Amino acid sequence: MDQRSYWATVIGIEIVDKAPLLGDFLGRFLRGGPVPGAQTLSRFFVIHVMILPGALMAMAGLHIFLFRSAGPAGPFKATTQELKSKMEYFFPTQVWKDIVVMGLVFVIVCSLAVRWPHEMMEEASPVASGLNPEPEWYFLFLFQLLRDPALAFLFAGEFGEFLGAILLPTLFLLLLAALPFIDRSPERNIFKRPIALTSWVVVMASIVVLTIRAIMFRE
């Protein structure tokens, strides 16, 4: 782990530490003690190479199980004959499609890594402090949410950090998980669902604007 990754990890743990009830326990668990050190690096290594891949494989298995038992999302408005004409076997047809797409994504990611490799900094050390760490680009919008001057009245102080870094993302993820149970409309055309379309546009526009502002005002 290099300096940038180390200090980004430390800041992430400090944010988790502000969560109510379990925050102190989670912070100590991730640090491996009261302060960051060698145990912190070892625990994050195990999380990234063992726990997260295992969790992703378990979620993929659950997805395939639910897909096989409940079928794809939808109702399809068609006659019985039309439905039969569009039916296909999950194996090997759908499995082959998944393999092709995953292989294509793997090749693209590897090509980007070779073309623009990640520049490692000096070895991680708790002593060095002359660095302004920031998350990777896909989390820059959340980072900017906490430090943007235009939003300082909402996300200033410890409660603001808790609100922007923990409460709002958690509520948003819970809302996404609950959407299939809340919105049960059979309409499949997104342009005939103004509330869903407007909400998606607002969320995506906010993420894009905050990401651009984070890059423009990068320290």
C-alpha cells in the first residue's frame, strides 16, 4: 500500500468511526487497535483479497438462483405463442452471453491498466503527513459533497460528516433496495414514468456536477 492509499484508508476509518452505536467498534476493528498501524494494513489486505471477492461471488450466486427461480424482471405483454418464440435456455445461451461480456470488460480493464498504469507513491508510513489524500474518481462526488463551500451549511462539523458520509448514502442504498417493492407499476417505458425518470436525472446530474467540481477544485 502506498502513501495515498494509506491515508485515504485512515480517513475512511475516521468517517466510519463517527457512525452511531457501532462506530467505535467498527473503527477499532478496522484499525486493529486504537491507532492505525501494521494491523490496519493487514486487515485491509484480507478484506480486499478474501472477504470482498467471496461476498461478490456469493451475491452473484444468489442473483443467478433468484433469476432461475423467479425469472427475469418484467411482465411481458404478449400472447402465449409470442412468449414461446422468445424463450431460450439459460444454459448455454445466457451463460455464453455473460461469458462474452465479462471477457470483453476484462480485456478493456486490462488494456486501460496497461495504457495508464496506476502510479505508486512511496511506501505507506504513518509518519509522513505532507499529503492531501482523496478517494478514487468514482467516490469524488461524495468527497466533494462534504467539502463543497456551497454545501457547508449542511455538512459542516461532525454531524455534517455523519450526515453526508454515512446517513445519506445508507438511506439511498436502502431506497434502491426497496424500489421493487415500492414501485410495482407494470409500465416498462421509462418516458411514461416521469417520477422515476426525473429522480434518475437529478441523481446522475448531481453526481456528475460534484465530480467535476471535485476535479476543478482539487488541492
